Amino acid sequence: TPTTKPLASASVSRCKKTSRTVKATVSDASGIASVKFYVDGKLIATDKSAPYSVTISAKRLKPGTHRLKIVTTDKNGNVTTTTKSIDGCGRTAARVTPKFTG
């Protein structure tokens, strides 16, 4: 079984009135089994087919800083974790950094 971890990066959209979208760009020679999205330690979505993305409700992203974690698992069971602090949506939210890499 190959032990090469999948490659992963992600982009985060600016806050809209009701949501923000996170898109994961992942690749691995064996294929991707799943991409899991967490906000503040809570699993909010699992995506098993490309394009890998999730729309996060503005209610979940109240003003303040939140921790986004994306866990990518390839078909051989190798795992890559990408984390980022993101600003919440709302009147007091700071500017969003639209792209990041793990």
C-alpha cells in the first residue's frame, strides 16, 4: 500500500448574506475516498466526489474567528489535514483571506 499522502489546498469565498463556500482542491494517484469539513471541531460535511466543497451557513459563522479543518483521505487510507482560522460572517467580521494551502 503506498504511503503518499494526498495533496490538498482550499479556497474560502467571501461572506454572502446567508453563507460562505469552502472548496477543496485535492489530488492523489490512488484517488480520493473522502473530504471531511469541520468548523470549530464539529464535522459539518463529508464529500466523496469532486468537486469537493461545502456551503457553511452564516449562522454557524457568527462574527469572530473560527477554525476550519479539512481532512482528506485517499483510497489507500492515507490522510492529509489542512487547517485555517477564518473570520465569521456578520457586521463585525474582519476581512477574509480568500485562499490558503496546508
